[in-house]
Amino acid sequence: MSGDSWRQRATVAGAVFAALAVAAGAFGAHALRNSLSADQLAAYETAARYQMYHALALLLAAQLAPRRSPALLRAGCRLFIAGIVLFSGSLYVLALTGRRWFGAITPLGGVAFLAGWVCLALGSLRRPEPAA
């Protein structure tokens, strides 16, 4: 996989996840406000907020890669995507269905988010390996 290829995919994923977070937030604020309980709405809003934070993190990591450690930043991007799917996805399903067992998946996404931030931090400190 070329350096630009994964960066381009991470940038597209970040932009798409950000757009979906805006749409989800608007949907929650307008269409769901009267149909969900306060707890369900809070979970839904948390999902949209964390999705946006990590969509922006994807964009940042992709843009840092040429000047820093691409391997760590690529790992961070993968972890941010996994976190969005697991953390935000499980909270969306929990909020919309009321099935509380989806809450058991949420911490896995949280761990992916944390690991992604560690990769972003370490990857930002390291210079790329020189070409051989």
C-alpha cells in the first residue's frame, strides 16, 4: 500500500465520518428528541460527539504522516476507525433499540480510541524512517 493511498483513504474516512456525525447530531436533536428517553438521547449525543472528535483525529493523523512516523499514524487511523464503529456504533444501537447489552461493546471502542491517541502521540514524535 503506497503512502499516499492509505492517507487518502484515511482522509476520506475522516470526512465521511465527520459528515455522518453532523447528520446524526441533527437527526438526534430534531427527530429523536421526543421519542427517546433522556438516557437514550444522552447516549446518542455521546456517540455523535465522539464520532466527530475521532473523525477529526483521522484527518489530523493522515495529514501528519508525511512528516512523522507513518506506520504509527496508520495504526492510529485504524484504531480510530475501529473505535468509531465499536464505541459510537454500539451507543447508537443502544440508544435506538434500548438493548442494553450493546453497552458491553462500548468499552472496546473506548480502548481503541485510547490506543489510537497513543499511536498519534508517539507517531507525532518520531521522524519517518529514511528511504533505503
